[in-house]
Amino acid sequence: MEYILIIIGAIFVNNIVLTQFLGICPFLGVSTKVKTAIGMGGAVIFVMTLSTIVTWLVMKYILIKFNIEFMQTIAYILVIAALVQMVEIILKKISPPLYQALGVFLPLITTNCTILGVAIMVIQNDFNLLTSVVFAIGMSLGFMLALVIFAGIREHMDKLPIPKGMKGVPAALVVAGILALAFMGFSGLV
């Protein structure tokens, strides 16, 4: 039951994009089409889960062991970048169709602050490895949900008669604000 509450809380109550405002750049940049939003969301789920496992292990078995916890952010950035590169190389050799499907999303994830943010939150909350993985999956599902909803709204907005000064990013920011307010309605749920 605890893990279900963590997932529900991560997706709805503490949504990484709409309540914690991490990952705004890909949220605005990749959310023009639902298909690309689903691709980016899938890539984030995979990379966030994998990087949370690796960064948790690095913190517990290297940084704490050698008393260099202050190197956490730099170590995490290096681990995430290396991990994304390794995944990209492995996918290119093992599964070219999956590599083609993810396309530009894997390199974009290297600079996605949600990956680093979740890795740091896991340590700040002193989660064990299993709880960390559940939390990372929930946060990445929340990211994907917000991205897909926003992309669907933006696709629909392209067909509406929006004033010239509000087209594009200004209208998207207004919608993102309204979506964030809607997600605030989930506060207190978990």
C-alpha cells in the first residue's frame, strides 16, 4: 500500500512539472504533438528509473563511503550523462528500431533537470533502493502524464482562433498555469 501511495503522490500531488516546476524546458519544447510527448515520456521513464538506481548506489557506496557527499551534484551529472550515452550506444547496437523511435529524446534527457532532481530528492528523503525506484517510476509517469495532457491541449489550440499576440508560447504558458492550478486540486489526496 505504501508504494501505491508513493506512485499516486508522485504522479498527481507532487507532479514534477506542474507542482515542483522541474523540467519546464522539455515540457514546453517537446509538447507540440502527442506522439512526440509519448516518446519523450517513455524515454524519461526508462532513463529516470535507471539513473535513480545508479545514482543511489553511487551515493551509498562511493560518496558516503569516502566521505565526499559534497560531490553529489557533480557526480550525479556525470553519472546521468554517461548513463544516457551508454544507453544510446547499447540501443543503437541491440535494437535499432527502438533507437530510431527514441531518436533525439535520449540526448535531450541528459539536460533534463527532472532526472537530476529526482536523484537528489531520493537522497534527501532517505529512501531505500526499492522505494527510490518506485518514487522514480511515479515521478516519471507524472512527467509523462503532464507532457501528454499538455501536448493534447496544444494540438487542439492550433485549430482555435487565438489572437496573434497570444499564439505559441504565450498561450502555452497560460495553459500550463491553468494545468498547474488543476493539479493543485490533488493536494491533500495522499
